[in-house]
Amino acid sequence: MLVCSWCFLRSRVLQRGFQSVTAVRLRRAEPQVNSAAVYRWCSTVQGEVRVRFAPSPTGFLHLGGLRTALYNYIFAKKYGGAFILRLEDTDQSRLVPGAVESIEDMLEWAGIPPDESPRRGGPCGPYLQSQRLDLYNQTARKLVETGHGYYCFCSPQRLELLKKEALRAGQTPRYDNRCRHLRADQVQEKLAQGMPHVVRFRLEAGVEPFQDLIFGWNHHEVAQVEGDPVVIKADGFPTYHLANIVDDHYMKISHVLRGSEWLISTSKHLLMYCALGWTPPIFGHLPLLMNSDGNKLSKRQGDIFIENFCREGVLPEALLDITTNCGSGFTSNRMGRRLEELISEFNPSKITTHSALLDLEKLPEFNRIHLQQRIEDEQKCCVLIKDLQQQIQQVYTAEIQDKEVLEGDYIRRVLHLRKGHITSLKELVSPTYSYLWVRPSLSIQQVAALTKEASHIASLVLRLIEEQGEELSLDQLTKDLKSLPKQTKATKYREVMKLLRLVLSGLQQGPSIAEMMVSLGPAEIRHRFQKLLLPPDSC
């Protein structure tokens, strides 16, 4: 039986300077340890913290992957460590063109760039598994030489037959370990004949329990329910089970924070660590991110891919906020947290085993809050202005009559007036806000349907603007506009306001009239109302 006790894992925890709940329990009887200072996940960090996000480029980055990457990034930054991006591209038949570059692009867009990666390089590269094949094959040979692995020559047809027989009998398909019993001379003869083969890892009974930092004690007797797993496929590429432990070892990963779907495989991985004589990292399995109805997020849902959110104008900080807000691991659960606040409020001992239920219908509200924060930050607001300038030109290029609408000061004024009301920049180039960039067209019939005093009302507005000066006050305009209808002969307040809105925006609803006037500024207001002073046939 392999000796891979949880005491070994505990020694790793203490060696790294981290003390898990297990370690705390074990050392309560030791008087030299201050139990008050050693609580929950971490007390003091003395060793080097290195965590990794290791997606497969068989698809693009989605919300579940982003959340896993985020927790790893926050953990690394909280404890002064390194966040590594490793791409597990060993399943060559399922690789998606462009996914390798896109995954790192989206991490950078989200504001959680890796410290080491295929693009950035680093001391433990290469960071693409397809470029590390010699290392995996070398490790597999070591397993075979030490009796922990063996060559398997079973054909795909035989394996398929085993699967069908198991299913017919109502059993879980598993390999019957036939080739582990081949004699050495039989193996050499088959190898000499060039027979196709894989390398399998020899599972042993008597797996020791291990302490997961989130799910606590775990124990899976994998040898009782599984056949010996393949670690090197017939094409020479490793399977996940081998490649991930080899890479975690040589990349000096201290903590593996990954989805809870891998929890059941951890006993198998620990057996491999012991077989190779390597010290395993500390494991913490994150609860899954689920839909609000409790169903698993599906990659078939096009709207869960990060590139889609990026195209739709969702801010990265809003995505980071909502994916942590619906889960656990933080001292507070308020909306509007920036990344630096997520890092400072991160408390891994508060991560629960409950699935995180994500309600994407709340995303616009998260985006509204973070967009307002960006507008209020002068440096970030300048970036928003440039972005909005490009969007305006793309949407309204042929219709813009006055290039001043593209000036930074004008756009800044619009942003500050609309902050807290809009959920994305894209809203400002929608038809609802077209009046900000393009002068509306109105007909004589539209004006006549509201009042016969249009010219008089226009004169009152122009006089009001002159009295206000070049710096319009929202509060003062709101007050003065209320008294405007009192200066008309037969037009009621409601029709006066409808007329003003029609002339300013060509619409029947939108922001307050006072806000529209402040946004447009005195010069543009004059231009739009002076039309009403012209003879009817020239309007």
C-alpha cells in the first residue's frame, strides 16, 4: 500500500507557512502555538504563494472560468504571490482556433492579468502543455520503471466492448486492468512489434483521506470504483491527470484552487504525487457557479462567454463584482466593489461549499454602479470619453451637423449628467439619446398640434437662456421652467413642456428638460429654438 497520509499533506501546509483547519485542530494540544493567531485558512504567510489558472483552449473563456481565475488572482495578490496562466492544450483534436490568445486577452481585459503565461513567459515555462511533452513522457517512464505505471496494449475495440458490457449489466464502465498483469517479456515483445499502446497509472487500495481547504475531509477509494487511468495516450500526449500534477510540481504551485468538479479526482492525484515522491500542493475546491435557477451554467449559452460581455459594453469590474457577490469568501457582500476592495475584503475561511447562484438579470445594475464610479474618476472618465467619441462617430458619422458634439468637454458634461441613470455607454448612442449628437427634425404639423404660440414660447426660452448666461444651472433652470407657462396666453403647462421636449430632442420622453438643456448648452439651445421664430414654411 502506498504511504500517503494526510500527515504528509499537513507537513506541506506548515512548510508553506499556511495552516489549514486540520493543522489548527492537530496543534491545539501543543502549548507553544497561539491558537488565537492560527485560525481558519491562513494566519501568516511565510512561504512563496504560487497559484494557477489552467483552462483548456477547447473553447473561449466563460463566466465559470473567469470566476476561478479571479479567486486565484485575488488569493495571489492577497498573500503577495504569483498568478500563473497555464493552457492545457493536450487534447489537440478539440482545440478552437484563436482560443489560446483570446483567453489571455480576456484576463487582461478583466483586469486580472497573469504574472506568468504563454504570452508573458516566466521562470517555469513553457506555459503551453503541448510544449512540455518530453517532461510528461519522462515522468511516465519513471512511473513504469518504479512499478507504479504500465504499458497497456488494449485496442479501442476491446475497450468499447468492455464499456458496452458494463452498461448492459447496469454497471459503471471501467477498465479491467488486464494489462497490469502482463509479464515483462510480454511487454517487451509487444513494444518490439510496435503495437499501439498507452501508459496507465496503477491505482492502489488504501487511499488516505485529505483535508480540502473548503470541503474539509475527503476520501475516495478510487481503486474500488475506477480502472487504472491512462496517463499517456497513444498519440504521446498526456491526459489531464498526469499533466496537471507534473506541471503543478515543476511550476512550484503552492495552492490549487479549482472547481469542485475536480474534488473526486484529488485522491487519484495524491496517489500520483506519492508514487513520484513529490510533495503535493494544498488543495481547495471552489463551489460551482450556477444559474439562478440552480442549473449548471452551460457553455452552449452564448451569453456566458466573456468576449460577448465585452462586446455588449459590460465593464470588467461589473463582471468581477457580480461573480463574487453571488458567492462567498469576502467580509462583505455589497454591490459596487472594485478589484482592490475584493482583494482587501477577501477572507478564504468564509468560502462555503454552497453553489453560487448567478442572476445575470442583475448585471445591468452592477454595470450602472461601476460606470458611475468610472465617470467620477477623472482618469477613467477620459478613457470613457475616447470610447464614446468612437461610438458616436461609428453610429452618427453622416448625420452630425456640429463637430462640437465630439469635443471632450461636451461629452464629459453629458456623462456627468447621465451617471447613475445609464447602465452602459452604448445607451448613449441609442435613438433615445440621438438628440445629444444630431439635431432632431420636426414638422410644422407636430408644432401646431401642441400650440399656436410656438414662436412666443421660443422667444421666452431664448430670453431665459440669455438671463442664465453661458453656464447653465440645472437647479435654476428647473425652477425657471416651471414659471414659463404662466407667461403664455392659452398654452397649458403640459403642452409647453411637450413643445420644449420636441424641439430639444424630437422625442416624447427622456431626461428632464432642464437636464437636456444643460447637456446641449446655450449655443445649441438657441440654434434649435430659433427655428420656431422663422416663417412656417422655412422650419
